[in-house]
Amino acid sequence: MKRVGFAASNKRLPQAVRVGYPAFKAALAMKSLLLAAAVLMMPFVPVSGQLSKNRSSLNLEPGTFSVEGMTPKPVVLKVQLEAPLYPTSKFQGALGSFAPGTLVTLIAMSDTAYRVRGRARHGDVAGWIRQTDVISADPNLATNLKKLLERTQKVEELIRNRQVALGMTREEVKASLGKPSRTSAKINAQGKEEKLEFSIYERVPQTTTGRDAFGQLVQTVIYVKVEVGTLAVNFKDGVVSEIEETKGNPLGGGGVQIIPPPLFGF
């Protein structure tokens, strides 16, 4: 059997086609070169720029905590002195510095340092600076942020356990207990008072018996949602002021928990 490849078939083509093929190869090579040149001329994006959208996902050092996203709006600080910038909160190996008067956004903090984002003398950067190198409109900023962290962690624990406490906000209670079954409100000289009523459920295990594909008896445990009571939560100016068991014992005899009210002023 005769094998016919491109070279063999090329000999059978008319002269015009055989002459045109080298020109086609040359055009194809030129197109590849132009494409490579275009790729090389694309603007270079530094690694730091690619990560800028994900800075909050960076792993923090032990003894530090994230502030970003904890406050209703970003916390902005002002550099008061030439502020060296460091890769860690231990202040080793300066990366550059912020000029006096520079505004920076707070990302995280430790007992002595702030992790901030802003424009340093050499460009946009994020890193650690000393707390004493910046000033805030709130002289108690560090203390209030630590209180905010403690409160946030406690609220997250309550929501995970589907619990409610005095001092929670309306939004936090709904995140924990779900949609209320009934709402009411009244306004008096002391302000606005609101009541939300919730049906409280527990997942109760039940065992069912059936047969598998081979006809053998098998037992399966399923969980059924059962109402164990109702809870009335009263709010004053948007914060839980009173909790009442209106049916059953949904609190479980554990008493009412208390957390500090939300911190305002950021």
C-alpha cells in the first residue's frame, strides 16, 4: 500500500499551489511572531497587585486579629511621624515607610502594632507599623477594638448555638433564631420598643425500620424538628432588653446570658 503524506501530495498539486505553500508558511510564522510580541507587550501585574483583592484572607500571626469587616466602615488612621513599615508585628526588616500626614486603613492589630494598607513612599503596600506612629479621632481606639473583637466572638458563638442574649441587636437575634413568627412595636417618650416572637425547635432523633435492597431489616436514625416552646424577645432602641419564655422552656433552665451592647462611633 502506498503511503501518501503531505510531501507526496504536494508533488501532485498544480504549480501555482506548490509555489503558494511556502508563502503560506511564511505568513503563518509571521502571525505567530506577532502574537508572541503582543503577549510580551502586555502590562505586567505585580504579585502584590494580584493579591490586593484577597488581603483579608492572609494568615495572621499569633497574637494578632483582623479588624477588617468588623466595623460598619473602614477605620482610617493618620500617620503623625515618619513611620517605618514592617512585614511582621515584631518590627524586623523594614519594607519602607509612610510619610507624615499619610492616611492609612486599619486591617489588623496586636497589642503594640497595627497592620495597615496605604501609599508608602515607594508605592501602595500593606504592613505593620507601631501604634504610636499614627493617631485616630478616637483616643481609645485600641481598647474599643479589643472589646469589639471579644463581643464579635461571643455573638458568633451564640449564633452557632442558636441562642440569644441581652445586648444583642435585632439582626444578630434573627441570624441566631431565624425569622420571627410575630412582631409588634410601640413608641413612647423613652424611645422605640419592639417585640419579636420566635418558635424554638429541637432536632429529635427517631429510629425507623425498613428493608434494604436484599430484603434485610435495617434501622435508620432520622432527625425530626420538634417545637419545644416559644420565646419573646423585647428590644429597646434596637438592642435586646428582655427575654421571656411564653411557652415551654426553650432556654433550657440555663438562664439568660448578657453581652455588652454594640460599640458605636467607628
